[in-house]
Amino acid sequence: MISPDLPPSAKPVREEAAAWLLRTTAPDWSAKQQKQLDDWLSASEFHRAAYWRLEAAWKEAARLAAIRPSKPDRAQAGKAFIRGTFRAIAAVAVFAIVGIGGYQIYSRPDVTVYATPVGGHRTLTFPDGTIIELSTNTEVSIANDLTRRQAWLTKGEVYFQIAHNPDHPFVVTVGGHKVTDLGTKFLITRGEKRLEVALLEGRARVETINANGPQRATELTPGEVAVATADTMSVTKRPVAKLSNELGWRKGLLIFDGTTLADAVSEFNKYNVEQIVIRDPSILKLRVNGTFPVHARQEFADVAHAVFGLRVKAQGNETLIFK
């Protein structure tokens, strides 16, 4: 299965993956080398993620530009092929990051990967009635075999509205945790070091799947939010109406109800390449109410000026807010 994660030192892993992919194109690729590649892929989920992403982007690059030796001399042709392949694989790294038409979408026999850029939003609808919505800067892998009903969240925020099937529950894997649908509408937010699962309807089970760490599990009811890290799991209760506000992005909106200025700015920054920066720590806890389009950062700054008397200054790609 594709693992969504890459380690902090991802560059060496990507370079190894590129080297393996290059070797597979050689005319003398052997069964022994294939076994070595299989062992390398099996050694780490990070290896598999890096290789499969690069391989998928490579196939798309090959569609756009075929690499063919221009001379009939086999030795020279082989060298040209290797040089061309290596250049293409190097270019693929950029191609894979940028994506096609604003969305990174590629497919393997077992999964399809969907991704959105900063500020993006995509809705996926499946034959059984399941709806999956990706928020800004999000990546999720979905099993192509719909009877498996599995997904892997790499990063970002996803809303799941699952058509319940008690014989085949829908399972979302997020790093060292999995979320199992028990007839559910829920929101999963994945940060760098924590996972948050907010249940709006039905039931869902959240549990650890890391064999090397403590095993924890909880079953959520509507309004409950599970927060899990590598070592902890806690559950809190929030009004369902408040949770619904957090889904305002599905309509292109950010809804603030007594939200701190710090949290409101953090939300805007998730949806915009141009960032809002608070220069004065003393204003971080000011409370904000209102509804704004996700890209209306300048309008939000203007409201902060009008309501709180704060100063606003544009500086490059940043909007500074201070006393």
C-alpha cells in the first residue's frame, strides 16, 4: 500500500528512488535486481511512497516527451538513453510537485492519489454515495478497488461522508493511526505531529496501528473530537454547530465565532500563498467574529483595523498586522 509519509530527510530517499527507477530502464535489468528493488521497497513505507510518486510522474512525463536515441550505434544509443532518462527523472521531481492543471492526480493499479494546491478544494463522489472533500494543500490516496473501501491521508484536511456498509467498513489510515467508519460524517485534519478527528454524525473508531508504540483506541459520538499524537490520544466535546463552522471551507468560507486573532490568521494562511503576519504578540488573543471568503485576507486585515484599531501594512507577499 502507499504510505502517505516521507521522512524529514526526504531528499536522500527521493534520490535513491530516482536511482532505482533509472536502473529499471536499463536493457540488462535482471530478476536479481528486481528482487533487490523489491527488498528496498519493502524495507520502508517512505521508500514505497517516494518510488511510486516518482514512477507515476515519470509515466506522465514519458507521455509528454518520448526519449529516443538518434543514432543507430547501440553503445552511443545506450549512453544517450541513460543521459536522457536521468534528465527526465530529475525533471519529473519538479513535475510531480507542480502537478497537472492545479491538482496532483495520478494512478497506480491499487490506488489513485488526489491532491489540491494551497487554496484548492476538490469533491470526489463515488458510486456507493460516499463523498470525500479535500481542503487546501491536501493529499489523499484512495483504493481503486472500491470493495476495499480504504484511503490514506498524506497531509491536509478532508471531510468524509461515508455510505455505511457494515460488512465493509471504510478505513482511513493517517500515519500511525486509522479511523474506521461506523456510519459516519467526519472531518480529519492532519498536522505535522498530530491528528484530529471531528465527528459530526454517526460513529467512528480511532485507534493506533503502530506496533512499536502504545496501543490506544476510542469510539467517537457526534460532537466529539479525538486528538492523537505518536504517544497520546484525548477526546473533547464541541457543539456540533461549532464543528459545522469548521467546515465552512466546503463553501469557500471561513467562519469565526469568538476565534482568537492568532487562530483566525492561521486559518487564512492555510488558504493563501500570501501570508498574514502578526507582529505584536499582545494582540494574538483578541477575539474575532465574522464570515469571510477564504481568499479575502486583505478584507480581514481591513476589518482588524476598523474593529480593533490595529495597523495594517503590506510588505512583499505579507500583510503585517500590529498595534
